[in-house]
Amino acid sequence: MISPIPAFPPSSHQPASRRSPRRSILSVLIAAVLMLVGVLVATAAQAAAGCKVVYQVSSQWQGGFTADVAVTNLGDTINGWNLKWTWTAGQRVTQAWSSTVTAAGDQVTATNASWNAALPTSGSVSFGFNGSWTGSNPAPASFALNGVTCTGGATPTTPPPSDPGGGSSDPEAIVAAMQPGWNLGNTLDAIPDETSWGNPLTTQALLRHVKSQGYNSIRLPITWSNHHGAAPNYTIDAAWLARVKQIVDWALAEDLYVMINLHHDSWQWINTYPTDRTNVTARYTRLWTQISAAFRAYPEELVFESINEPQFAGTTDDQQNYQALAELDEIFVDLVRASGGANTTRLLVLPTLFTNADQGRLDALNAEFDALDDPNVAATVHFYGYWPFSVNIAGGTRYDATVEQDLIGTFDRVKASFVDRGIPVIIGEWALLNWDHNRPGVIERGEFLKFLEAVGYHARTRGLTTMLWDAGQFLNRTELRWRDQGVHDIIQASWTTRSGTASSDQIFVPRTGAIGSKSLTLNLNGTTFQGLTGLTQGTDYTVSGNNLTVTASALTRLLGDRSYGVRATVEARFSQGVPWRINLISYDPATQSTATGTTTAFAIPTQFRGDQLATMEAKYADGSNAGPANWTSYKEFWTHFQPDYSANTILLKPEFFAEVNDGTVTLTFHFWSGARTTYTLTKSGTTVTGAPNS
């Protein structure tokens, strides 16, 4: 949620230089700890070619363990590889990822997957597995790559890399390459398990489909709270880590950048940091230590995000919140950098407080960047639009100038605060809060399309990478199809161009009486209007400036028998972008009748007659606002009231009556045709009666 924008002055920060990573005392201590824990490197003798293997047990429990293997080719290019080793204590591989593992007794062979067969000179590949053990679990004594024993060196004809996984990174190029991005929401972040919040198990086919739809990155929100052991080790469940790795591997195999994080941990336990620093620090450190170790050999296409939407309890002001976040981010950056391998230069993404884009939040994060002095970082904020519009409250039914200025102001602040200083920005989540296929009508479709088109344009022109929040409301993950193809089409078009829109995507025509012409205002957005498909200019429609008028004769023909509802759809085409679909609707004003019920179950009988509900007002007899959110007469769509078109009712929710005083309340229902009805409620305790006003 984006809170109202305060009148903060522009940031006083000057563009920051991109300096080499800082190494604090904390980073040195973390590095020492990791060395004591043990990153096991197996070497032996070899001749003409060369290779290096880093074998690491990232997690171990009674009878089982998780191992990560990173192979660096120090010889000539390889196209197709196998890595062999021998167990010395009877261990066995039980599950593998990013390779196929076979065994004959103690002899083990890991063979490349289809997507990681190529190993250029100085190139690296990683895979992992779960295993079993009894008695002891020593590392293999040696490894052989394609029959050649790995010694960690090479002949002079193939010089070894100077620092495996530790080359320089270009954060601006990486963030640009991540555009556009998509969130696998309500999945690995669901509590307690992947399918708990209604989404199916993730498949590689899903990720392949996301890539085929034009997305270049995915964000994997991950809640770890229910998947690790107790203090002091907080050992991550091996099966959970293996599942996370599997999805990361699948995504990388589909040529997607991947961003992983600590997600709902933010409000489950990280938020207690100000009053419980010792325990939160220990837990936070152990989790990121294990995650860093598990992914240290992964390529730069994997990105770490410290915390999702950080928030804190037990503080008295934002300065304390900023300090708490800065301390946790410093722990995160130092720990990841000290873990070695590719993590020394991996892109690390840091959020603002609440991941909010108010200027004070942006300035505080800039202060963090200055203190960290790390060249491979990016900023992240979230954007869910102007709040009244995003949930349909306070009359926020349209994408109007207020909504657009909120968007522009947010993106301008972010650009000035970070992008102009050389710090790339990821809009890690964006959408409208209450847009959901399970709650139709909360946001009118055409108004939503205008918002989507504008977000794409304003982000693109400011160099911001966007990652759509999709908890299942956009992509049907079971059928691998968009729930509304037109929504996807306008999002996709916005990545490269603008689309024309209009003041509405609906033309309402009364069912009875003479039919007159109807007009809409075109929003050209830099395009030129090309015409209405299937209709003839001059006869069926006229254009004067930005005013499009459909003639009475065309409407008469297209509406046919004029029965209620959408009778025809026409498309306005522009010189570029997605056509604008316009529904031609036959309607009569809605009618309502008396009702009796309770505060827990009250429905107003409503004959919609082709019309659709836009919003509802509630006022007491003295004209003051009734019900919840009493700073406005307009209540929140779906939360406080809900149309049911199939049942011909409008439901008033218990949440509405919970804050309504006994007595009379006048409801005003606003419909998209422009029609209104008024209805009087009388509440006495839990009993409610109602009747339409004449």
C-alpha cells in the first residue's frame, strides 16, 4: 500500500560514486565463521586439461544432508559434461537438481542437464543434491570431469581464472535486463506451504510459459519461518531448500533472471528487531548464511533481496525504523559478500521502509547506500497506485488526474533519488490492491487498462524495472492462460510503446425510447486514431479533435433487439499499441425493493437491467457519513458492499454494519450508466430493514 505523499523537499544527496565494496569488521568475522564451518574443496592430480570443484555441505541433520557442487572448467570449452566421485563412508544421493545423478555402489556420476551442458573456458556450473549418511559424512577425496581429475589448476595453454565467481558486475545492466518481471506470488511465500493459499505446485512448464509471454525475470517471494529448525542453528529444512533450488534452477534454465528474498518473515518475526535484537539478529544471520552458502556458485542472474516490505514494532518514530532497517541491511550485505564465490559481486537489492516511495523513505535508503559503499546494489519500492482508486473507496472509481499524478510523482521521486545517482531501481511489486478475478467489478476494466498502460509508459521512460504482482489473479497457472487476455496485451504493449485509450470502454444506451448518438473522448497518448473496426467514418461515426461520436444509426443497428446487457463490441484502433474495445450496452435504470435481514446477512433485491454498480454512499439523516471509513461517504467496494448480478442483489457486509449506528441510513447507489438509486435502511441492534426511496 502506498500512503499519501507528504510534502518533503527534494533529496539533497548528490550523485554517489560507484566505489569498491566496503569490508567491515562484521564481514571479516562472518568470513572467519564460514571458514570454520567448512567449505570443502576437493583436489587431486591431472594433466592436459584442468578443472576445479568446490564441494560444500550446506545443511546436515541426523542421517541426511544437502550438498552443493560447483565445477569450474579451467581447460578448453566442454559441450556436455559428467562429474565422477567415490564415496568413502557409504553415503548415497537421494535427490538431485540441475544434473542427473546415477550411482553404482560408491561410484557416483553427475551428468549435465540439457540447459547447462556447455562449459566454456573459465565457465562454471553448479548442481546440488540431498543425500543420506551413517557414522560420518566426509567429502569425496577427488573429482574427475569428463575423465580428467580436477586439481584446481590447468596447463599454460588455458590460464585459470583469477577469482572464480568474483568478477565485476554491472548492476544497472542487470536490472535493465530484468525488465519486465513477474512475481510468483502466494506460492513459496504462502503459509505454511506452497499450495496453502490456493495456487498449484509450480512447474517448469509454468516458468517456460512466463518466459514465452515476454517476461525476463521472476521474483520468488519466499517465507522461511515455517521451514527451519529451532535456535541456535535455525537449520533450513532440506526438502524446502531443495524445492526452492529446483524452482530457481528451472527459472534459470528458461533464461530468466531470478530474485529471492525473506518475505512474510518481515512481519512474522523480523519486525520485533528493535526490542529483540539478539534473537532476531541470530535468526536473520543464520538464514542468510545458509541461503548464501546454498547459492554462492550460482550465476549473476540470481539476485538477492534482503527483506520484503520491512516494518518494525516497538519504535516511536521513523528515525528508529530507519536505523533498524539500516542495521539489518548492513548485516545482510556484509554476510553475503563474505560468503565468497559469486556472492562477492552478486546484485543485492535493498528496500525502503515499508517498500514505500515517500521521500523520507527514499532519503533514508540513500543514506544506507552511502554508508555501505557497495557498487553492486539496487533499490526496490512497491507501487499499488493511489489508494482510493486501488480499492475503490472515497469515490475512487476512475483513472483520473489525481491517480495519474500520484503515479508520476512516485516514479519521479524514485528516479531522482536513485536512478539519477547511478543506483538502479526495481519496482518489486505493482498492480492495484483489489484487482482480482475473484472480486469482479471492484475496479472497472477500462479504468484498470488505463492504469496499466500508464504504469508501463512512466516506468519505461524513467528507466525503472517493473515486476508484476501476480498471486493468481492475472495468470491461470493450471491452464497456462491469462484470465483476461486484453489485460496482458496492454501490459505487454506498454513495455515498448504507448496505446490509445478513451474516456470509457462502455457506451450505455437506454433500452426504451429513441436512440441518439453517443460520444467518448479519445486519449491518444501520442498515437493517431485510425478508426473503428467494421464501421465507416462519416456514416457510423465521426471524429472532431479528440471527440469520437458513434451515430444513432450505427447504434440502432449494433444494439439489435436491445435486450439488456452488452449487445456489441467495437474496437478503436490507433497507429500503435493495443486496440481499445468499447462495449455497447442496452440498459434501463436499476430498480430495488424492500428487504428485511440482520447485520450479518442483509441483501437488497436489485434488478440491474443491464447496468453495473460503480460505488455506494452511506449517510445518516443529518447528512454525516455513515459506516466505516467515516471520513468519506463512499464505502469500500466488496469489503463493505458487493453486487451479485446472478442473484439480483446487493449485499451489505457485516464489516459495514459493524460501524453503523442504530437509526436510519440513506444509501446512494451509483451505476456506470450514470443512473442512481437511493435506499433507506433502518437499523435496530442486529435487525435491519430497508426500502427504496420513491
